[in-house]
Amino acid sequence: MQLNHLNLTVNDVEASREFLEKYFDMKCVNSRGKGFAAMFDDNQFVLTLMKGKDVQYPKTFHIGFPQVNREKVDGYEVDPPIESHGYTFYVKAPGGFTVEVLSD
């Protein structure tokens, strides 16, 4: 079994979409104004973004994007990555959710 779809409610659909396109190579395949975007990755995983008001996720909620190697993880301008369950760091994305970037 494989997870193939996730919906995130976000404060700003456009900013979230642009962030995911720029840093994680997601592609917007459908959108409806400023309130909805459907995004795909290269494995056909579907991430939908829906506009919400005053979106607040629990402190530990996040989505994760693996990178092919540590050098790719080091390519982001954030606090230095740490060793946890992988070589990882967290970043607050536009729209109100957190992203974990990691590599083995």
C-alpha cells in the first residue's frame, strides 16, 4: 500500500505552491483562483492545497521531502542540519505548515 494523496489547508495557496515548485520540484497541474491548487511530484503523489483562514497546525506536524544526498540538504540556507532519524532540518513554509528536509 502506498500513500498517494494529501490535502493541506494553508493560509496562502499561491505562496505555498510557488515554494513547493521552487524547492521541491512539485508541479501544479490544476488550480482554481487563489483558493486551490493540485500538485504532483515525479512519482505521481498528489498534494492539494486549499485556502483556509487562520490555519494553525500542531507544533509537531510536518511533511517531509527526502533529498538524494547530504550535499542537497546542505544547499538550503537555514540553520545547519542535525543528525536525528537522518541528516535533517525543518523549515516553516509559506502558508503555515512545516517541511522536513532529510537525507540518509
